[in-house]
Amino acid sequence: MSLSAAKAIQLEEQYGAHNYHPLPVVLTKGEGVYVWDTDSKRYFDFLSAYSAVNQGHCHPKIVNALVEQSKRLALTSRAFYNDKLGESERYIAQTFGFDKVLLMNSGAEAVETAIKICRRWGYEKKKIAEDQALIIVCDQNFHGRTTTIISFSSDQGAKRAFGPYTAGFIQIPYNDITALAEVLSQHTNIVGFLVEPIQGEAGVNVPDDDYLQACKDLCAEHNVLLIADEIQTGIARTGKLLASCGNCSCEDRHCSRTPQVKPDVLILGKAISGGAYPVSAVLANDAIMEVITPGSHGSTYGGNPVASVVAIAALEVIKEEKLAQNAFDLGVYFREQLQSVIAQSPLIERVRGKGLLNAIVIADQPESETAWNLCLLMKENGLLAKPTHGNIIRFAPPLVITKAQIDECIGIIAQSIFEYQKTWQPQQ
């Protein structure tokens, strides 16, 4: 028997570390674009576990792969070969056009792995002096919460009082190619540039159309690795298989709107698992990946048989159900419809995004409660979303959503906005 909502929340408050601030809703079931709470109320999920369930909740093909493999062999560690890892590595590598893939578990692990690969490549291939390698990052980035990663974070909530911090990173403004060029010209010991093709956690910051191509060109000129963190933007979320790279499963017309940039190192997570089992991956070609040798990096669970079959199933669903194309088409429609709502409301400044990764910017101060209160109202009206960076609300439904469902969700969002603005007083 399911716990009551009040009891479930009480138990988390009493026995769990308070490292999240959830909306006051207790979920007990999910299917496709929907989730249900303990009172059997149904909601549209417009967060998708931060884009981990692009294929929809409890997709039967992914769940079946997990269940069947779990009954056969779940874990060996990498001390032995298993009969699923190589097959999965081949499928992932060929899908994204790289020679090699290194499977891990969480997104943060994959970012840490990419940093290690980049640094060792710098020492062994670029011949940087030991312990002198530098990696460029962007302000307002979000790459995870390990000690190394928060060392170059702009988010003081994630960073404060966790020092001393890891050295070796230079931070520059996002979407500023001049800043990148200047830093590259000033330092000879730079080995990598770590960047999100779209900054999701920062509020769906979309760069200029030529930004990634310009980054790629500059990195190539200076013999620096371009590292694309596509943990949130990858796996069809933005209307292409990847936001950065042209190896996509949608029609060519969907890819022509932005440059086709292939990074030197690609980081994947979240939806490569379909939300069913932790899987992340780092991909690169042989000349880069060969710096990883036995004993230099590892994970007990990384590359386990369950993760291997789940990753294949998750990617197959994306291709078979043409979810990149669906994300592109419905993303354009969603932004157009929201724009008409915004035109009637002083509460919302603008909508931005690509594919089905979108956000609205609230016309209030980041420290105000407006975005949070609007999310609470949308919850009451049957749609779950969450603020990010104070006055921004991200909208990222599962990519299996239909046009009819999008229309219903736009109605809920519009209803909530118009209802809230009747009593809204912007914070001065």
C-alpha cells in the first residue's frame, strides 16, 4: 500500500539530507508523458527528470531490456568480459560517429572522465608540462556537483563552503567567441574547452547559430580539444540527435538551422538510459581515447550488462519513433503558441529554446518567489515544471508527447499565467 503524500514527505524531511527543494507533490506512477501522485491525480511531466526520460516514463522496450537482462546477469565488474558491453559500445560509437566509447554511470562521472582524458591527452600528445594543463569553461555552466566540477561553477549554492577547490580551469563568458580567442592566444598550455551546446540549468541559454562552429575552428587552430557536454541537450532533446553534431536521425531540414559541429570529446548521460538505469558515456576517436590504459580509470558498475542493453534500447526507441523529428516540429509549434500567450501577459518577458528544451523568463527579480508560485499553480492545474535560476521556468516534456497533448499543456500554462497575473505584484 502506497504511503500518503504527507507521510512520504515527512520521512524524507526526517531521514534524508535536505539537498533538494522539491515541489510539494509525491509521485507514485509514470507512463509516457504522464505521472500520477499518491492521490491518483494525473499530471503532465514537463521536466522529464531533467531530460532523462526523453522516451517517456516506463517505456516498455527499455523496461523489458532492463528486466530481462537483470534476470540473466546484472553485474560482473570490468574484471571480466561480459557478452553485452562490446555490443553496446559498438552501437553507441557507430550511432554518434566515434571510434571509442567509455561507459560510466552518472553525468558527473562522465564529465570527470572527460576531464581526465583531456588532461592526459594534453600531457602525452600535446606535450604539456606535467600538472600545467588548463581547461577553459564557461560562466553559468552546469556540469555536475563533484568537488572538481564545482571548482569551476558560477553557482554559489553548489559551491560555497566546499573548498579548497581544484585548480586548472579558466572561466570565460558563454557565447563569447572573442573571449575564447583571447584566452587561447594568451596560454600555450590549454588542452580543452568544455562547453554545453545549450546551457540548460542556467535557464536554456541558446548561443548564436555560429558559436559552436567558431569554437571548433579556434580549438582546432590551437590544438585544443572541444568537449561537448550533451548530458541534457543530447539524445534528441533539441530536435537533433545531438545539439552539437550533425550525426542525427531526423530529416536534413531539421539540421540545417545550426552548424554541424562534431566535438573532439562527447559527453552523454540522462536519456541514454531512457530514465530506467544510470548510464553515461564519453566518446572520442582513437588518437584521444588511447591515452586511457588499464588501471588509469574505472568504475565497478560502469559498462555493466544491464546498462549496456538499456542504452541500446533507449537509442533504438529514439530512432524507431523518430523522436528527434517530433521534438523539432513540436518545439517550433510550442514556442509559437507560447509567444502568443506572452503577447497578452506582462508576467512573461520571453520564451527561448530549441526542440523541446524551452524556458520562459519571468518579468521579476531572480530572488522573487514568482516563478516558484507560478509552478505551484501549474501543479494545481495538472502540469509539473520547476524554476531554475530564480525567475526562469524550464519546460522539457518527454519527446513522445503529441500535438494534442502539447495543445492541452499550452492551455494549462496560459490558464496559470493569466490566473496568477491577476494578483501579481513584481518585486522592486
